[in-house]
Amino acid sequence: MKTFWVDVRCAGKECATTAIEQGADALVAIEAAPLHALGRVNVIAPDGDLVLGTDVHEVCIDGKEGEEDALRFAEKTPVIVTTTDWSVIPLENLVSQSDRIIAAVRNADEAEMALTVLERGTAGICLETDDPAEIIATAARVRAITPDYDLVPFTVTAISPGIMGDRVCVDTCSLLHDGEGMLIGNTSSAFLLVQAETLENPYVAPRPFRVNAGAVHAYVMMADGKTKYLSEVVAGDRVLVVRADGSTTVAMVGRVKTERRPLVLVEVEQDGMHSSLVLQNAETVRLVGPNATAVSVAALKPGDIILGHRQQGGRHFGVAVEETIRET
């Protein structure tokens, strides 16, 4: 996820309140106390939660020396970078060498440009404006910038009932839609798209905030591109929500339910690679097929096509690593 800061040093209370309401990660201010009175928010100020000049640095770039200063500070702290003519070239140079660059911007268009420069983008943006409407527009752009995931068709090869085991329901603070869910994997190289409980059922009402994700040992893709075991997910975590077209968004976890239930092993194949996923054996658990069709685990059969994501295997504490590893 990209960092969204708002500089309110030259703005009024309305801008600060709007920034908090729009979910700004932090406000840059002259003093912290008046902003803490408005709501729970991190403040970057001489007396703030993060101290300017210590925890966060500011650099104005008007030449090579400024770039070197920014990179030197960025070895240890985030750096708010201002360019005198809002040129993209300095940002490209910095982004190629550091993941702690926060671009100072004046509007939503500049924010989008900074967050996509060299495709990787800056780590975040710091918006300076006295217009609450611009804060709202920029917040929407920042939230929309999540990576697309390449989804490929997996062919079901076998479905085997298992024994009782512990499965995890991830309840988010968002209402998900048909064709939306989470990427869940038995291994770190293959993830299947498990749909949220959005559909009507004779036995239970839809719970579109919920993904019945699978057994406790499985990986779930998080918003930051790392993974967690389902057993590790807690309230407040940010999970990646993936749509059938590969586009993504972010949802906050509100609750996690781990319960003992009958399980089923779903085995799949994609381009010669075999993988699997352990899910609850229940009609309400659905995978996503082509054209965003929902396929219930209860109706799944060999030959069915479901969507998933492949990547290089190997994770260490949730972070992708290059190593020799074989997971089955």
C-alpha cells in the first residue's frame, strides 16, 4: 500500500478534519496537540508522533546535491521530497534507488504520477493543499493504486474429502461483490481465488464481508504483497481483495473466526505445475471460475476451470525470497 500524508501547516481545521476522515496515514503539522484533539491520527511535527528532522526528513531538490541528500536520509528514514519545478526525472532517479521516498504533491494528478513513476512509484505522497475537495480526490487516487494480479486458469484434477480440521473465516470491514475474494494458497507458488460469501443460499444468508478462506496453515496474500498464514491474521490487518479481472483493492480485517469443520482437499494443475488447497467442505465455500462465475466446493469436479495466481515460490516470514524450495 502507498503512504498518504497531508501537509496541513498552511491549511485550516477543515482540511485536517477531512484528511483524518479520508484515512490519511499522517498529518504534517506545526504542532501535534490540536490535531490529536480532532481524532486518532499520526502527526509529523517537532512535538509529534514522528519528529521532523529525526524520524522524517524533508529535502528540496534543485540539483544533484539534493538527490544525494535525499538518498542519504532515506537510508534510515522516510524523506519528503519537493522538486522546484515538479520534474519527474528526480523522482525516477530516487525511486530506482530507494523505497522510502515520499513525493510532495499539490493535487490528485501529481499524486498519481508520483505513485506510478517507473511503474514502481514512490513509497507514498504528501499532499499540500488548502482545498478539502482536493484531499478527497487525492485520497481516492491513492486507494485506487493497488497492483493488478495476473490470474491464470487452473484445472481441477481431484477433490478428496479430508478429516475434521481448523478452518479460518476472514471477516473484513468491507462489503465484497460477486467475483471478489482473496488469494489463498497451500504453497507460496500457487494461490486460488476464494470468493466472498456474496451469494444467496437456502441454508444461510449471504455474508458479503466474509471469505471462508481455508485451513489454518494456508497462505493469504496481504495488501503489502507479503503473505501470512491464516492462523496469524488478526483484526486490523490489511488483506488484498482480488477481482476476477485481476484488479485489486484493500480491505481491513474486522474479525477472524477459526472453527473446527470438515475439510476437503482440492487439487489443481496449471501448465504442468500441480498444487492444492484445503478448504471447508461446505456449499457456501466457492472458488472463482472464468467470467467471474462462482463454483461451489460441493459441486466442484475434475476438469473444472478456476482462477488463481502463480508466482516464484519461497517465503521467509511472509516475504518472497529467492531460494531452493519445494512445497507439495
